[in-house]
Amino acid sequence: MDIILAEEIGKLIAIAILTLPPLWLILKKAGFNPWLSFMAIIPPAGVGIIIVALFLGFKDWPNNKGTQ
């Protein structure tokens, strides 16, 4: 039981390491607070990534206000 739990925690840490830096850069270049990228590690099964994607998809981008 402990081995399975350790493997799952290891997978979550690996996913966090792989997804946080790109999200950090995307949010920073879009003009949002890059600390929002830590929402992507909310379990279960990528719910945090969906939240971040919806946030980016439906929010007015701060660096795009002069073009509309």
C-alpha cells in the first residue's frame, strides 16, 4: 500500500514540475499574475489545469486592452 501511494505522489510531483514552468510563462506574458499557475496542481485528475484553461479562455487579457 505504501509503495503504491509513493508512486502516485511521485507522479503528481513529476506532473507539477512539467506543467508549472510553461504555465508560469504563459500567464506572465499574458499580463496575469504568474502565481496562478500553482492552481494547476489541484487534484483530482487535472481539475486545476481545467480551471486555469477556463480562466485564460474567458478572461479579458490585460495586455490586449488597447486593440479592442
